[in-house]
Amino acid sequence: MMNWLDSHCHINDKAFKDDLESVLENMVTNDVTKAMIISSYIEDFYYALNIEHEKIAFKRSLGIYPGDVNDVDEELFERFAKLYEDERCIAIGEIGLDYYWVKDNKERQKEIFERQLALAVELDKPIIVHSREAIQDTYDLIKKYPVKGVMHCYSDSAEMAKEFVKLGFYISIAGPVTWKKAKEPLRVIENVALDRLLIETDCPYLTPAPLRGRRNEPAYVVYTGQKICEHLCLDEEDFKKQLNENYHRLFGL
Ligand SMILES: [Zn+2]
């Protein structure tokens, strides 16, 4: 049997500080044996390096989150840039643009995003992109750089997803595809080639049905994976195999 994987989780978040061991055991029980741990802060990255389990292959990424750019001075930017060179930092992210939470610093967000795009090209590392209510600007900036990566927790149109795929990007699907009112996420999975799809939890947020309302955790990625299989009439083992191939290809593993 193939394993499941979670291409984007925040188990280094304080939401898991009291029961991380049992969260990892739940992963093993549910065959979720690969996961990318995302850090938006340097101390979280160092903490993530210490999260290990003999039956789970963890990888880690670091990036300046768009919602934090107002707090990033030159000195801090350089500290991030230095860590991007670390071989334990597999990808740069999550980086991108977020006009939902903060609208009055778009230029600053673009500047920090672009500087990180340039570093990704220079270091030849994939990026993990966060984009909220900013898809066109995100696309326009990415298009300027010969970079590969994944649109994390993709929540925009199927048409736009296809444009990102044309740029060589992967589309990662999170819990919302399982929710009752999901329409566009289903169109997205119908329209993106299987060799460009990934799945994730983005835990502790975005818990899939039927557990919506609780804290999310990597083991629940199975609900998202099964929903996609059900909707596209895929064999679960085939889909898991495809996900593993995509994950390895994207992150150079
Ligand atoms: Zn995230």
C-alpha cells in the first residue's frame, strides 16, 4: 500500500504543543508518512528541525509570510535569506500576496515577494505560494521568474489554475474541497492534470468534512485525498502513487 502525504502543514504551531506525539501517531495510523512542515518564523524553522518520527519523512520550508512584511526590516530579511541556503530548507515558502487580511501595503508585499522569488531562482529551490484575493498580481510576478513551485491551498478559479500549470506550477488542494458548498474546488480538480496535483491540510486550519470545526491535523489529509478520488473516480492506490511522484518531482527528493 502506498502512503498518503501532507504537502503543507504547520505542526510546529502552538496549537500542537500539548499533544504533538499523538498527532504524529495518528499520522502513522492513517498512513500519512510524508509531510512538509512550513515555517513563517526563524525560531519555528529551528523547532521544526527537531520534529521527527522514525516512520514519517518530514521535510521543511521557510518563508516570509505576506501578512508579516510590515515587521520585516533589512536585517531580518537577510537572516531569512541566509537560511534559504541551508540544505534542510527544501523550499522557500509560504511566500506570496495576501490582500484579504492587509490591503494597505500591497507595494511592500510585492517587493518582499519578488526579492524571495529572485532568491529561489538563484538557489534553484521551489517556492510554496500563498495567494489570497491577489491571484492576478501573484501570477504576474511569478511569470517574471523562471521558478517552479506549488500554489498552496488553491482557492481561485479553475481557469487561473490552468495558467499556473502552464508556468510549471503544481496546485495543492486542501480541506475546502470536502465542504458541502464546494463548487470551484471541484472544477479545479477536474481541470488540473493529475501529475500537477498535490494535497495538504494547512493544519491547524481548514479542517475537512466531516470533522470541520475541530483543529485540523496531518492525518486528516486522507479525507481530502479520498474526496478527490471519489469525485474523479480514481483508484486510491493509483492516486497516492501519483501524489508521491508529484511531491518528489517538485521538491527534488
Ligand atoms: Zn500555511
